[in-house]
Amino acid sequence: MHPLYRGGNKKMKKKIHINQHNVRSNSKHNTDLPVMTVKTYKENIKGDTVQINGASTVVYQPDHPLSCGAKVWIETHAEVRVYHMESRPRENDFNKTVIVERIIK
């Protein structure tokens, strides 16, 4: 069986990169914008932490960057978990921090 297939279903390719604009903005404006992006053919998911549950490859292509301009990224077909910390008001307490998790298979 080909490694990209499991149970007859092709696994989705994910490209993970760092958003340098958000890194700079966080430093300059003391904000908490998510700095990591996981791109699929369907959507872009942003977060603070990315966990790759399987094999991955680091790619450097300065002559063929991603559409966002990234020249270095990680590619994987493995399951990826994206975490983002969000401050949400809960019962009149605006200092609660919640971890939001997305799983991309």
C-alpha cells in the first residue's frame, strides 16, 4: 500500500509555516496574534502551537515561495493538531484563557 493512502482514503497534504508579520506585530504592539499557519487545499488554520503526528519534511524553496511569500515550510501528510490560546469572557471574568484545538487529518 502506498504510504499516502490509508484504508483507501488519500491523506491531505499540509504545509506549515511561520507568519513573520504576526511575529513582528506581536513584538511591536504587545499582541498575541497566532504566528503559525497550517495550509491545506481547503483552508488555512492559524495557531500558536502545531503538533505533527508523523513524518514531515522541511522545505526551502526561495525561487518558488508559497502564495503567502514563505520560502521555508514543513510538509506532511500526517495528522496535525493546531492549538491557539484565546482570551474569552466567561461569567464577567475577562481574564480566562481558553485553548482552542483543531485536528486536521
